Amino acid sequence: MTRRPRVLVVDDEPDYLRIAAAVAAKAGCEVATAAAALPGIELAAKAPPALILLDVGLPDVSGFEAARRLRKLPGLARTPIIFFTVRSELDMVSEGLKLGAAGYVLKPFDPAELLRRIKAAVTTA
């Protein structure tokens, strides 16, 4: 039996967390969730995911700082990260891309578009 790719969704907004998790599940992925960066980092360290969906504006540390920390963990240096944010400033997009982001999704996001991005990321991971 083929193992399903694991996706970690980190977002402090319950509605976005729920929707993103549902979309990842629809993509055929096993899903883990966290409502803040530090618990998300812990989950990723214990069971490295094939893809991380990471909100930029989190209550404990920023998604960008979380990405920096994730990149230092064994097995996560090249894990695709798709950032979520409600902000669209070019400097934020640029910072995410410098961290090796596989994508950048603005909230509110289109579930169909997120589904396409998840499928593309886990297929190439």
C-alpha cells in the first residue's frame, strides 16, 4: 500500500486552518495541524511532512522565522513551504521566496487553487 504524503498546516485562524486541512485531505494527503508556529515546528521535527502550509502572521513567531527554524531541522531543508498571508506587499513575497518558498497564497484563498498547488508540491516533493 502506498503511503499518503503528509502535509502540515500551520495557521492561527481556525477557519483557514480547517479549510486548508480539508483541501489537503481532498488531495489525498495525511494532515497534521497546528495553531501556532512553535507547535508546528515540533510536529515537523517529530514526523517530517512532504509539504508545509504556513501562515505568515502567527501569534508566537512569524511564519518566516518558523521557516528559518524548519530549514535547520534534519530532513526539512528542502521541504516545500507554501506561505499564507492576508498581506500582499512585495517585500513579504520576496522574503518568502528567499526562504525557498514553493508558493505564496493570499487569503482569502480559492480552495481549488490551493488544491492544485498542494497536488503539484507533493508530486514533486
